[in-house]
Amino acid sequence: MSRPATRVFALLELLQDRAEVSGAELAERLEVDPRTVRRYATKLQELGIPVEARRGRHGGYRLRPGYKLPPLMLTDDEATAVVLGLVAAERFGLPTADAALAKIRRVLPVALRDRVAALQQTLGFTRAETPAASPATPTLLTLAAAARKRRRARMTYTTHEGLVSERDVDPYGIVFHNGRWYLAALAGEDIRTFRVDRVAAVAVLEDPAAPAPPGFDAAAHVARSLARVPWRWEVEVLLSTTLDEARARVPATMAELSGEDGAVVMVCRAEQLDGMAQMLAGLGWPFVIRRPDELRDAVSALARQLDAASRA
């Protein structure tokens, strides 16, 4: 490295990357002696950047935890990764991602900004656009804090029917699925799934939350609960395949799957039976319809359409 100023900012960049770095490693990376490292750390402190030193054989340097560093320094590759991550987050519904993306774009060097813009313009997504309703960032952070601290939370929630109520819940985890954020939480006697964008206000209480059941998986719970959303038809079909093959083809949010005598029982709900008939045909496995009887008619109608198409 050349000038001392360059080394000072290189020290700052190294401290951003790690929770703590030993003086010996910093001296080696900066190609200076340990005494010079101490002098560089002092210069950063004089600039108002809280560099803390821990003395002793295993001592080192770190930035004070929680300090928000104004001049965040990123390499070109790191800046590109941040921008693309924010682009994806914006598409998939992360609150305030668009505002953060605009700020990052403004401070990118011109050459890098043009390269990133070219990549962004040619970037394609296979998932749907961002949903219309996204939760507020403070709501997400507050619910996450309650789950981490194992504290009860009080939230104002609006149901699908438009009913507004205040309820106390024990948050167990937050799950992002299919463009929406969900909360898995104990409410009363049952563990329920709440849409976070329907939470108008939330506060962490001092009361401890009830512990989650052993091995509880918030993502699996949300997937199961979404698969149980009441639709018009309740469907049960026996599939001639293995449980592993069925799970690889049928999302957990679409149906509940269980093994039975070398086959798989699929239980799900559907609004339109013709769509369910098409899904079963697309799976390509032999199947037996257990309920409803109307699904047999839908499958027969699909078979006639396919037969007619093959003869056209």
C-alpha cells in the first residue's frame, strides 16, 4: 500500500468486515508494524469513528457494536451484490427495499452504476410481481424481536373479513412465502398463522411467551396452515407413488401428503375441480379419487377433451 491515508481507510474497511481483528493480523494485512496500527486506530477515533482496542496477548481492534458507520465502503463486487439483493427484495415484497435501492444507486460510481443498470434491465424473474400490500418494517422488526426475546406481543390485527381486534400472541417465527410475510404465533390455545401486512400496530410486552413445542418449525407450520385454507372443495386422492417423489412435485402449501400402504394420500382444498383434474393429470401417476365424487366428473371431462384434441 502507498500513502498512510490509504492505509487508514483500509483499516476501517477491515474492521467493517469482522467483529474483531487482531493487531498482528492488521499489521500483516496493512504491511506495517503493530505500533503503526495503533496510530491508525487513533486517527480513526479522532475522526469520530469509535474504534475500540482490547489489549493483551489475544487483543485486537473492533468497531463499537451498534455503531452506524456513515461512509460505508464496498468493493464493486460487494456493491453489485447489494444492489441485486435489493432488486430481488423489492420484487418479493421486502418493505422499504425500493427506498434503500434508490439511495445505493445515487452513490455508485458512474461506471459501476451503468454496469449494474445494464444487468438489472436484462434481469428476469420467474415469480410474480411484488404483492400490493407489504408490512411496515417496524412491524417486522418488532415481531422478530418478540420472537427472539421470547416475549408476548400485543398487536392490532385485521382479519380477511375486515374485523379489527387487539390480541396478545406469543410469536414463534416469521416466514416469507410466495410474496407475503407470515407470523407463526400462539394465540389462545392454538398456534396460528397471521399475515404480517394485516398487523396495524404491535408492541412487545414484558410477559414471557409460552415456549414453542419441541422441534417446532415455523416455516413448516405456515406451509401446513396455508394448505388448509378453506376453499369450496375438500379433495382426497390416493397417488401411486412414493412419499419422497410426491413431496418433490407437490408443494407443502398445496396439499398435505402422508404415506399409506406403499402409496401416498394427498389431502387438499380446491376452488375449481377442473383445475384439480388438470393437476392430477399433469403429475402423471395413477390415482384413485376418494372424495369428492364431483372430481370424477371433472377428470372424465378432461379425458374427453384430451381425446378430442388427439383426434383433431
